[in-house]
Amino acid sequence: MINIDELKFDEKGLIPSIIVDSITKKVLTLAYMNKESLQISMEKGLTCFWSRSRNELWLKGETSGNYQHIVSITADCDKDALVVVVDKEGPACHKGTDSCFNEVVYQSDERHEFSYQGLMELIEGRKTEKKEGSYTTYLFEKGLDKILKKVGEECTEVIIAAKDDDKAETIYEVADLAYHTMVMMIQMGISLEDIHKELASRHVIDHKVKQEKMTK
């Protein structure tokens, strides 16, 4: 772990900070910190920036309530830029959007970006705006019992494929199970963040258990 004094601030005493959502891994915004705002960020566990337009310190969320709770801060190899991973409350952008980065400049026709959050949003869209011929919409129309039946079937398919030691088939069936589980989550109002928090809490418990075993 490096010291703040090892970081390289520019001629104005600033260092660019890329803010990233801890759950979706989406880039939320690009802001700037000086040594004082970085120290405040570390002390409070909340992002604090230097506003170049207002020429003053700016604690994110102080007026809007959209706080960003810091998970980690990492410097690049030259120590002149930071990546700040956060758990956010509310929109990151002053325009009310989840991220400041929304204007597409270029998009490949051959390569496509994938994220679990993006898939969840697509699945949710099939529930709120029904699309004719969509299998996902069909599942939502049939209701929870049908969705649960499919989750159960896919669980069985995963077990059979794994028991046969068929890696390719197991990957295929796990993907099917993941999709149907996400449909179930949307139906029940469960978000990826809910699962993230639950797993994170278990990680802490597991870490404590390991520490206890080591001290015995």
C-alpha cells in the first residue's frame, strides 16, 4: 500500500480519479482530487473531489444525498491517476443518470459488450414492455410457477452435464440456469445488488472464521 506523498499530482495539484461502480463495474464519472480532498475521502470513506469550476472542495452527495461509499482506491503504474471503486447511493451524474458516460462515439458491429446488469435490464424490459414472440415475455406472462419449474429443470440439466464430466455442456446449462434464475429474480423484485450484498456479507463472515481458526 503506497503513501499519498508518492502520488504525482499535476501542476495544479490535481490527480484524475475514475469512479467505478463496485457491483456493475461501470465507469460512473471522471473527477479530480487534490491532496486535501483525497485525505478527506480516505478519512470519511466517501468521495470528495476538487471542483475545478467552483474552485472548492466538493463532497459528493452532500447536497443531493447521492453519496459514494469508497470500497478501494488504486493508483496506476505511474502513480498519476486513480481508480476509485464505490458503492453508490443514487445517480452519479448531475443530470440524474446512473453514469456520466452515456454518449456513444463509436460502437463495433462485430464485438458486443456484455454485462450481467445489462442482461438484467434487458430481461426487465421484456416484463415491463412485453414483446410478441419473446420467450422471456412468455415466462413472465405464465407467472412464477412456470419460471420456478424452468429453474428446477435447468438445475437438473446442470447436474446431469457435470455428472457426465462434459465441460462444454455444463457451461451451456449453467448459462441457461443463470438466465432463468435472473428471470426469477426480476419476477420477485430481487436485484444483482441484493445478491452482491449477501455474498459480500458471507465473505466477511468466512474471513472472520478463517482468522479465528488461525488464532487457535
